[in-house]
Amino acid sequence: MKLDILVMAAHPDDAEMSTGGTIASAIAKGNKVGIVDFTRGELGTRGTPEIRAAEAAAASQILNVSVRENLGFRDGFFKNDEEHQMQLIAAIRRYQPEIVLANAIEDRHPDHGKAAAIAVDACFLSGLRMIQTHDFDGTIQQAWRPKALYHYIQDRFIIPDLVVDISNYWNLKEASIRAYKSQFYDPNSKEPESYLTSPEFLEFLKARSQEMGHKIGAKFGEGYTKTKMIGVNDLFNLI
């Protein structure tokens, strides 16, 4: 399945928390969007990999993404090495995205920065025809390099290079986040408290989107950093 946008995420729920509004907006405009999760989130304080897989499926349905795949990397311990790059290259070639959205280049969770680095390297290497990969059915894949790679902003604030207006899609974004019931605030939960489980964390996510939106004169926004200079051929496309 060819995608317009492929979202890469170190953990299930990374995509929804940081780029859920962009996903919803792109799909509403007729684009095909997919998500590739790197790990099953098995080191999370709450829930299990099975629970998180079910929650990811529910969130995907809310956002109406075209496909979601989990690469099964080891949570907390995956590396930016050949083994992991090759798996990601195969995913890039499988979906042939025009645009890739990847984890923050630096963040509170070390997996996020590692995932960002793997994304950068795999997007470049995927365009080299001498690297051979195979699809699930054994078919040799064709080289493919996305036209653009942007990194979403997660826990730690990073000054964005561009901001996407998600004002009309905040409610969908929030619903997709709340699909991860095991991970966020639940006054009836008997599981241990974590960084994500306070009601203040969801308030922070909303405030962050409002702050990003404010930068471009919108109610809600999502910020991204670039890996290379952004060029336009029409100044009137800017807002």
C-alpha cells in the first residue's frame, strides 16, 4: 500500500500524542497515512504489550489510518545499527511514503532520540538501490527515498521550524490519545502511578498544542523540526 505520509513512532501512543492532529488533518484532505511503531512498549509502567496493541488499534480506528505495523524492536534497548535500519528500510520501501514524520531528535525518553536517528539514516539508505530488502512475501523491494522528513516535538520543548494548524482536529487527537486507557489518568486504576497518569499531563498536552497554535495564529497546532532546508515555489502557500 503506497502512503502519502508514514509516521514512525518509538512506542505505541507517541504518534497520537505528538502528531495525531496532523494525521487527522491529512486524512481529511484525502491523504493516506500509516503508522509504524518500533516497539510494543513492554517497559511501560502500566498495561501489557497486548493491552497496548489493542489500544493502538482503537486509536488507529479513531484517526482512520490506512495501516499500522509494529516492528517489534526491544523497548528501551533497540539501537541505531544495521539490523534495525534494515527492518525500517523494508517498511519504508513497503509503503513508499512521500513524507515521513519521526520522533523528536532529543527528548526525555532516550528511545525517542534513538528512533529519530534511525529514521534519518533509514530514509537515506532506503534510496540506495544496492541495498537489497524483501517484502513479507519474499518479493525484492525497489529503492525508495521519501521527499521530506520532519521530527515531531514530544515532552521537551524544541523551537519548531514549522507548525501545522490542527484547530479543527483537536477533538480527534484527544480521542485517539484517550484510547490508551491503560497509560493515562484513570481515578479507578489500581496500577502504579507514572509520569503520564496524572490529570495534569493531559492538560500539558493540550497547553502544548495551544502554544504551538498561538505561534501561527491558530487555536491548536503541532510543531516539527526539519532535517534539511525547506523550500517553496509559491509564497502564497504560507499562512
